[in-house]
Amino acid sequence: MLEALIRDAKTAPKSLGYKLKNNLVTLENQEEALTSPYWAYIFAKDIIGADIEACQEAAIKEPEWAYRFARYIPGANIEVCQGGAVKDPDWAYHFAKDVTGANIEACQGGVIKDPVWAYYFARGVKGADIEVCQEQAVKDSEWAYNFAKDVTGANIEVCQEGVIKDPVWAYKFARYIPGADIEACQEAAIKKPEWAYRFAKHVPGANIEVCQEQAIKEPRWAYHFARNVKGANIEVCQEAVIKNPNLSYYFAKDIKGASIEVCQEVAIKEPEWAYRFAKDVKGADIEVCQEAVIKSPVWAYKFARYIPGADIEACQKAVIKEPEWAYRFAKDVKGADIEVCQEAVIKEPRWAYEFAKDISGADVERATC
């Protein structure tokens, strides 16, 4: 059977790719090569005596191979190849940039269908019409910004008109482009809270009050505004932040001038943040935080273990609702009632065993019953 497979493999028709790879191609294979723009280009490039005109006619049916044909094949008709290449903005740009004898105006006509390549054309091709390219580039905010930043001779005012359709690029324009209209860019940037915050933080001449008014529409950016923007109204930012226990904790912890009592009132709505508040915030009311913490065995355990002044008995009552945390409480918390904790643990064999093994003063007999 193996011999039959080897015999069949030797007699089976070989692909053009296989023949090229193994140096089996001859001029007789040109007709086959002409069925594909890629193979037509490869044939003209690698096979001595290839019919350049015939290969070119096949290659230019796809813009990439029209470009490559003009660039790499001696005797290529630049004008004919260019006609194929300019059907795609990408290859129209590369043609103008890389091919000696390219018609810049004709290539530009192919490029300006797309803002990205209009930008690259103006930036990278000598002789490009900056005004014509700019007209297309500014249809997209990102490329309007890049055009103003990178292209010599760009019209800042025209580019800005394209940029202010998008808050992100309006912010970047105001921050990095000399001559930007700060007020116009700010008006666009503040449509989204994140960029209102960033505008106030990074752009000289920003109107802090106007930016703050928009930034505080999202608690996260209200927090950052209060923390990082000079001149922020702490009370106004805090009012926005205290809708969220997590951020209320961070606000009290990080922001000078925060109302500890107001932030604590919100933070304690969730046991985790009540615990963290008591642990990290100077001036926290330990008793108030503990009331919230003891709704959860996990955080009640942590509270008793790490918070000075915690009510061990109150935390223990919460912890013993779950055998694992009853075990950990007895093991790690000074002042734990071993008998009470063991009573909770013996409901589950695993933790009863661990308790008897690890806890000094455990009733071993009860654990093995």
C-alpha cells in the first residue's frame, strides 16, 4: 500500500506553488500563472523570459500586486500599474511613496476616499496637496487630530472643527496642539465625565467649575476630580461620590476635607467597606462600622481579628453561623470563646476535625463523636 501511495504521489499533478518551490517551473507554466494576480507577479519576478506585459495584465487586477509589480519588476508600465493600485487607498499611498515615476495627483485621488490614508499621504508623500488631504482627514476626529499634530501646513482651525465631534480627541487637541481653542474643545470634551475630569486636570486654562459639573455625573470621576484637580469643590464632589459604598470609603480615606461621617454612612451599607472604613479611615466610628460588618461571617471574623476596639463577642455571634469561620475565629482571634465556636464547628466533620487538631482547649472527645 505504501508503494502505491508513493507511486501516486509521483504521478499526481503538481501545483504551481510546489513547482516554484522546487524549481520545476518553466515558461510553459505561464498560462497557469496568469490565472492569479499573485502568481502572475511571482512568475514575472522569478522566471527568466516571462512575458512581462501578459503578467502585468493579470497582476493589476488586484491593487496590492499592481503596486508590487510596478515597484519590483523591471520593465513594468508604471502608468498601467498605477491604474490598478489606486483602486485601494492603502496601495495608492504606497505607490506614491515608493514607486519612481508615480503620478502624485492620480494617487492622491485614490487616497482621499479614506481619512486614515489621506493623513498618511499628506504626512509622507512629497508633493501632496495638504488642503485636499486635510479635507478628507478631518471627517474622522482621530485623524483630524493627527493631521494637526503631524502635518506641516495643517490648518489648525479646520482640524479642530473635525476634532470637536468627539470628547476624547477634543481633550487631546486642547492638551497637545498649540493654538487650539480651549473653550471650544472643552465644550466637546465635557460631554463625557471622564474627559471632563481629564480636561480639568491636564489642560491649562480649563474652566474647573464647568468641567466639575459634568465630571460628577459619574461617582468614579467625581472621586478623581476631588483628589487630583486643584480648585475642585470637595463638598460637591462628595455629594456625587456617596452613592457608592466603595468610593465613599476611598473618598474618606484619600480626600482632604471629606466628611468622615457622611462617607461612613454610605460605606457601611456593605460589610466589606464597613470593615475597610474602620481599618483605614482616621476618625471612623468603630461601633457603627461593626454594626454593618456583623451581617457577614467573613468580615465579622476580619473585624475581630484586625480592628482594635472590636467587640469580640458581637463579632463571634456573626461568625459562628458558618463552621469554617467559627474555626478560624477560635484559631486566630484573641478572646474567642472556644466552647461556643466548637459548638458551631461540629456540624461539619471537616472543621470539627481541624478544630480538634489545631485549637488549644478544644474538646477532642466531642469532635470525634
